[in-house]
Amino acid sequence: MTTPAAGAPLAEQVEQLLSQDGPLTIVPAGEPVLRQGVEPYDGQLGPALLGRLVAAMRVAMRAAPGVGLAAPQVGVPLRIAVMEDPATVPEEVRLARGRVPQPFRVLVNPSYEAVGSARAAFYEGCLSVPGWQAVVARPVMVRLTGADEDGRALDEVFTGWPARIVQHETDHLDGTLYLDRAELRSLASARAMAERWGAATPVVAARELGFELP
């Protein structure tokens, strides 16, 4: 992996990251860039370089694979994220979680607010915390505002699993990991998820691991 020069201008750092072979390396939990918050995007990269970064983030997200990726997760402290979800899941999961396909989209300077008081709890994972999942209770519906990569305003309401993706990725831009919001008694390894907790809802996990659901 190419290491950006300390103190180099942000555009230069991004150029260095994009010069590496293969998908961008995803930053693991424990690195300061995931905890320090980020700068609002205000043209620091220019349209061409922004386009290249977004394309590289899309490749990295798909290669992981994941359904969202925030710029800090590839070492770039800018308020930018991408999301895409083919939602190739069983019908039971789709119905329980409200998981429907989402096209690829870019979120620039996103923020969200809950719409209504309904909350839902499901197992959630993160590309920066590989091998583990935990139950997170989140608002079922959120209003997302921000812009796309071309500067067009975004103001959209998301529900179900797409709302969860929006919250998870936007949280990254505020230095928040999903574990900060998780029910830690639910924390499960990939093996435990495969063997025990793969149901559409975490009802059984809550009973057997001893935590409450909203």
C-alpha cells in the first residue's frame, strides 16, 4: 500500500492512494482517521480527482464486499461516502429487514435525521471491523440531506435497510463506528453468525445472549 506523505496537501495524498495497484486498502478500527471526524467536501480534489476517488471507492466496496464505504475507511478525511446494495438475500430476510436493492450512489457532505420514533434492531457489520457483527438499534426511517458527486442537492427519505446503510456510512464521517451504538452482549464472530445467529431477526440471539430489543 502506498503511504501518503505526512502533511502533504489532501489532493496529493489522494493521488498517492490512487497510484497503488488493486483495490484501495480498507483502514481497520484503531486508526485515528476513523475517529477524528472529517472535513466537509468543498472542492479540495477537483471534479476529475473526485471522480477517480469515487470510482476507486466503488471498486473497493465491491471487492470487500460491502454495501457502503466512507472516505475515512480508505484513509481520506473528507465527508464523502458511497453505497450500493444488490440485496441478493432470501425473501424472509428482505421482508424482515426492509432490504431492497439500492443503486450505486455517492453521498457528499451527507447528514441525516430520524423521521418518526420507530426503531429496529438487527445484526450489523463493518468493513473496518472484519470478522465481527453486533446488534444495533437504529431509526427505521431517516431523512438524508447533502449532495451527489456533481453537486446536485440530495433530500431523500430512506426506510428499512437502506436507512441503516445511510446511518452507518454517515456515522463514519463523524468518527463513529457501529460498535459505539451496538448492544455489546450481542457481539458475535463470523463463525457464530454462520452457525447460530443467521436468522432474519435477532430475537433468538437476544434471548440466549441476554440483551434487550427495542
